[in-house]
Amino acid sequence: MTTAEKPTTRGALGMIFKDRQVLAILILGLASGLPYAAVGGTLNAWMSTSGVDTKTIGLLSWTGLAYAFKFMWAAALQSRRTPFKLKIGPRRFWMFLFQALITIGLFVIAFSNPPNGIGKIALISVIVAVFSASFDIVQSAWRIESARDERHLDILSTVEQFGYRTASLLGGFVALLFADNFGWKPVFMGGAILMAFTMIGVFLAKPTPLSDDGKDETKSEFKQGRFVVPKTRHIATVLVLIGWIGGFYLISTFMYGALTDPANHSTRTFMRTQSPIVIGLTVVLLAVVASYLVWQDTKGAEQKRSETTNPLATSPLDILYIAVLEPMMEIIGRLKWAAVLILALVMTYRFTDAIWGSFAYPFYLNTTNGALGHTLSEVGVASKLVGVIATILGIAIAGVSMLKFGRMPVLVVGAILAAITNLLYADIANSALYMDQFLSFTRLDVFIPDIGNWLKNTKFFAGMFEKVVFDIRMSRLIVTITAENIAGGFASAATIAYLSSIVNKEYAAVQYALLASLTYLFGVLGRPLIGEIITDNGYAYTFVLCAWLGGIAVVLSALEWVRQSRLAKN
């Protein structure tokens, strides 16, 4: 990808209102965020108010594994040939199809009745999450392939996050407000209708300029590993597939057992004994096998061993090799030893966010283990109105900062902010000693209740804020959520831009899916364990632990900044 001349901030921001691709990604970002907000957040709130315990909610949050392991089927969506030879283009075809399937899934969830039928709800949620993760694969590939240069890619990535976070506002504040007044069924039905509306984004989006529709579909060329002998390619492909099947089996059997026989299925035991095996089988094995193939390819090239390879894929294993292993080989071959640092950074950068997401509603709504005991309306205002606005503000600050200072400084600052804001939650979960001192010093303990009461007495807003009590507890919640969400939005925009910059357009769907999956993997696998830690030690202890874990990403992002700075000088 070429680097364009650096525009002014005003000129770059002006593209948001003039570029059709930017408008399309705004709507497609909304489509990406809606199902995640529904099955990863709003459904948890429904569960919390329906008497489902925290441990079960933690297990159900494993529907998020669809996002963590989407790289396993991303290869099936890498092709740039449009099914049925339609003129819509391959990326737009798949986006439209997955949007339609997600819409149907949300309608089905609307007619659920928790806590009854938890197994059915879990199954439907998994299906919706798989379709949503698949949509994200194609949408990300379209965004990366459509970018004209790196600056345009940064803008598309930032605006996509605006749309994504708007979905959080609609799936959070608006959903909770509706649920408090009309129940949960209208909430999910409305979400399904809105999801259908986002299909407009597909028609606004221009087809990717990298379409291969004119090529002979019977021929697939090797682009990586041309000097690796066929037998080695085949064995490597089979090993990776066996590893993926084994990892999926371990996760699915434990999740089923934990839901049907929780007394004999400990998440602590699974995390200690089996989750390292899952990561080894699905991620480490792929990286090791791909690295070995890169070494064999280099060795074969030096020996001029091309006569032992076939220039075209001629068997199903060859096709799977091209789809699954070539993207990983390309990124390892290009980055060399730096790939170890980058993969470690990707897996740890959003760790605290990935863990925290599933327990936000229980923390806000429940009254045990240091939870705050707020009402749905109060949580809706603080988390899903003020919080989402704060997230969008954080995204905007990050976007402007990247234009001014570059990606890497923003990435490092984002890691620092994401880690330390966990301490704010720890404080209000304990005694709010430091938060109360801050509120008193800044007079926010008076200002926020005054603003809230003014809104309640204003005719236009009266009904919206009628059930919200604006007191010191609400002031603590609003200030804490505002700070954390600005940090989260800042870090989120930095992450998307950074991951997009690493990806080769030739393998956009698979490589981005892999990197994005890794940002979820540790966090999602850790959710059941965190649920047990909350039960045993309380929320305050858990937030402090998450803050320390966030320090790992700070160190790794700083090392990556140093690495990229040295490359730029050479």
C-alpha cells in the first residue's frame, strides 16, 4: 500500500462527508456492531434481570468465541469471485447475505423467554455470532481492499468505529430504555428491523477493485511455498486442520457439559488444563507450521528445487493449503521474527476490554460482590448514552491524533489508558474514596445531579429520565464510565488502524480475521475464569488484576513502536 502525502487535519476530516466509501463504511460499521451489542451485551442484561446467575452468564458469553476463532473459516470467504456470477461483487454479496441471516436470528431471539430454555438461547446466540463474525470478515476485507492509501485506510478504519459505537448506543441506552418501559421482546424486534436497514450500506459500497471474477475458477496458483514439496504441503495442511478440529471439540464439549452438568465442570480447571491446549492447537500450531513452511520454501529456493513443485493447485489439500496456510506464511515471511512480537501484542492489547464486556451489566445491575445495584434506566443513561458518546469522543481524538502523530504513539497511549482506567472501577466497587474526593474537588457531585434534575424537569426529556436517580452514586458511575470509554474508544481506533496496516491486501480477509480474532481470544477464553474470580474475590479485586494484566500490552506496544521507528530510519 502506498503512502499518500500527509493531508491537513481539516482536509482529512472533510473526506468523511464527501467520500461514498466512507459513508458506506459508517453504515456497515453499524451493521457490524448491532449483533455484537445484542448477543454480547443486551442479552446479558436480559439474563441479569431474569435471575440468571453470573457464572452462567460468563459461560453464555462464550458465544463470543465466534469472533475469537473466525479465522478458522475466513479462508472460505477470501475468494474474490462472486457466487452465481452475480454483478454485485463478492464482498457485497456476502455482506448482504450475512446481514439477512443475522436479521432472522435477532427475530428468533426476540421470542425467547429466559431463564427458561437457556440451551436454546445459547444455540441461537452462537449462530448469530457466527454470522456476525463472518460479516466482519468480509466487511474488513472490503474496507482494506477499498482503501486508496494508508491515510485513506486510517480514515475508513476510524469511521467504521463511529458506526460500530453508534450500534452500542442503540443496542445499549435505547435498548435499556425500551426494555424498562416496554419489555425485551420489542427491543430485539427493533434490533432486527434496524439490522435489515443497514443493508443500504451494501448498495452504497463500491465493489472492491481487486475482484477476480474474470479468472478461470478451475485454476489456483501457489503464491507462497512454491519451493515446498507437495507432500510437505499436504502434511502441514492436515496437521493444522486436525488441530483446529481438536480445539473446537475441547471448547464445545466443555461448554455443553458446563451448561448441562455445572457441578462437574469447573471453568478454573478448564482454563488451567485445557485452554492452553486450545490455544496451542488453534494458534500456536498454525504459526509453527507456517514458519516451518517458510523455512522450507527459502531452503528450496536456494537449492532451486522448483521442479519438485506444481505451479497450480491440483487437489483439495492444495486448495486448503492456499486458503489456510498461505496467508499466515506471507505474514511470517514478511515480518520474520517481528511476527512474534506483533502476535503477542495483538493477543494482549484488548485483553481487559474483552474480559470486562460480559460482566458490565452484572456489575452495574446486581448488588453482590461489590456490584453497584443501579436500575436499567440508570445504566442506560450512564453506560449506553454518556458512555457511548464518550467512546465516540475517544475515537475522534484517536483519529485526529493519528493524523498528527502517527499510529504508534496513539497505540501506546491507548494501551496505557485502557489499563489504568480499570482502577477507577476498582475504586467505586470498593468504597469510592478517591472518586468522591475527585467529585468534591471538581464540584461534579453537585453539577451532575443539577444537570440530571434539569433534564427530568424539562418537558422534552422528562419521560426519558423519569426513572433515573441523579445522586452521588450516579455521579460516580457517569464519571467512571466517561473516563473508561474515552480510553476504550481511543484504544479501539488505534487497534483497528494498526491491524489494518499490517495486513497484505492480497490476503485481507484471512489475515485481518486472524489478527482481529487474536485480539478477542485470551479475553473470551478468560471470561468464565473471571466470572469465578468475581464470585470468590469481588469486583474490586478483579479490576485491579485486569489493570496489571493491561500493563503487558503497554510494554509490547512500546517495543513495537521502537521496532517500527528503527525500520523507518533504515
